Amino acid sequence: MKLSLYQVDTFTDVLFSGNPACVVPLDNWLDDDLLLKIAKENAVPETAFFVDKGDIIHLRWFTPEIEMDLCGHATLATAHCLRTIQGSKKNKFLFITLSGDLTVTINKGLYTLDFPSRMPIKAELPEIIKRSFNVRPVEVLKSRDYVLVFKNESDIRNIKIDRQVFDQINLDPGGVVVTSKGDNCDFVSRYFIPQASILEDPVTGSTHCSLIPYWAEKLNKKNMVAFQLSERKGRLECVNNGERVLISGHAKTYSKGKLWTE
């Protein structure tokens, strides 16, 4: 079986930055075990598989280890492939996913994800997470992920993880996002996933489902700009829209190819 395979850098307009995702178009769904093996072989944070039915597109996301319930950057990458590689003239795509109906609109090369809002609530910091970090947060919250709020951007940049300790916690399918006000933007973040082959996700759209409503309330702002401070870095334009959040970014195609399965 021969399949198309595209790799896209997302939440960036510069190659070799942002978050890389692989995108594989399918005519029909393959066995889940094969999808997971393909994602593992791709060795990027997420691989998106989609079946285009015309008016709607069925979309699934896999890390090298598991299927995810929600992924921002691979959704953006899929819309980018549909528009720039497969030649769709649409300015809006509807995706059917494990997290319900998601849309991506396109305006002058900017992709806007319409995602569910997940306002985090106050929580206790598990001892094992506390022992994993070299800096203590000033606030602890929880939605799908733990959200640790720190004093300033310098704290976020200088965070170090004791992975031997960190990998003892099971947050499947979530992780730990760290965040603070930004020096040159509204807020910054980083995202860590225990027991994953890729410890730090470069730019994470799904965590902003929680970060956007949190910072919108803290800063009393609806429209914000955020940066994720991984080594690859990424820029996200954010809008708090009640029960939904809008997350916008650019994308660049890195490669186009084929994969063979026997």
C-alpha cells in the first residue's frame, strides 16, 4: 500500500521552527495498530490521519505512543495540506474528531482553529510533579492538563525537569503546561509530557484551550498573543470566545513524500 506523507512546521512562518506534524491522507481508515506504527515511525510529536468526505473531513491524531483526543498543531497542518498541497479552494474546513466538530478558517495564509474552551480549576500540586521541577509555581490548576503558573518569563525559560521522577506520573493523555505573563507578549508557556518519547512538545495548540480563558480572565483581555518557549519556539494569536477559543498561526511545508506499507 502506498500513501502520501507530508510534513509541516506549524505556528511559524519559518522552516525548522514551530511544531512539526506529519499528515497522511487516507481513502478509508486503516487498522489502529497500523496508524500507531506509522506515527511511531514518523517520530514527530503528532501524525494526523484524515479521510476527506467532501463537506466534512474525519480527522484523528496519533503521537508515537497513543491516539490523542485533541491536537492543535496537527489540525493546522492538515488544513495547510488540504489548501496548499491538495489544492482545495475552501477557506473553511470542518473536521469530525474525538473532541467534536472543529473548524479551521484561512485568511491570507493565517489558519484559525475554533476549539473548545477548557477553563482550568484550582488544584493541589501532586508531590511527584513538585519534585520534578526546579522552580515552584505560584498557582496550580487542572483541566485535561496540569497548569502551573509561575512568577515571570525567566522562570519559564529556566525550568528544568528531573525526568526520572517526572516519568513516574501517569497523566495519559495529558501533561503539564507551565505558563507566566510574557515580557514581549501577553503570556508564554512550555509543555511537558511524562512517559513520552518527546518530553517537551514544541508548540501545543490544545493546551491553549485552557491557557486562553485563564489569561483572558487574568489580563482582562479577549485578544492576546502568546509564545511557546521551546527550543523551536512558536507564535499563537489567541481569542477568548466564551465556550470556544480561537487559536491562529502560520505553517510551512517541510517535505512531501510517499510511504509504503506491506
